[in-house]
Amino acid sequence: MNIFRPSAAAWSLSAVAAAALLVGCSGSITVGNSEPKLSSDALASTVSKKLAESTGQPEPDVTCPEDLVGKLDTTTRCTLTAGDGSTVGVTVTVTSVVDDRINFDIKADDTATPAPN
């Protein structure tokens, strides 16, 4: 009997596709300074955890090029990179700021960019 086992590349692409299908995920984090701001590394870590929770997949590799300022409707773009090198853009939008807590939505793009050859 043959048993189908997806390759690592197929599994990675499945994770990217699952992340891309998210219609909305949200998160929040408390920061302890006068101007609420979340560092790019902390944002990437939070986005990765939230995407993993939403998809049931392992935490993906997410990078965010800039800090997230705690100001209503502020957005930043992060990138999810799959094991095969394909990428999916992720938009993070601040939905509210209460004291030093930044609440935000996470939305992955509908399509992935294939890995470079």
C-alpha cells in the first residue's frame, strides 16, 4: 500500500497557503513606554505566533522591517517566508490603543510569491 507523504516544500507551501487564506486574525500586546510602540522583532514574533494559532501549523518565519507605532489605523507590512523560499505579505493594522496596549489585526495576502529560482 502506498502512503502519500508530502515533501517539505509541499508542506511549507501548504502552510503559506493556509496563512494566505486568513481573513482576519488579531493580536494585542502591552508595551511599557510613554509612546506605545512595538519593536519590529517583537511584532514579527507576535504575528508568527498568531498565524500559527490560526492555521494549526508551526510558527512561520516572519520578518517586519519597522516598529509598529501605537496609533489608530497605522499599518505596517511584514513578510512570511516558507521553507521553500516562497513569501506572503502580511499587513498589520492598529485597531485601537488603550493606555500602553496596542490592539491590531493581521491579514495575509491572498497570493504567495514563488521562491526565486
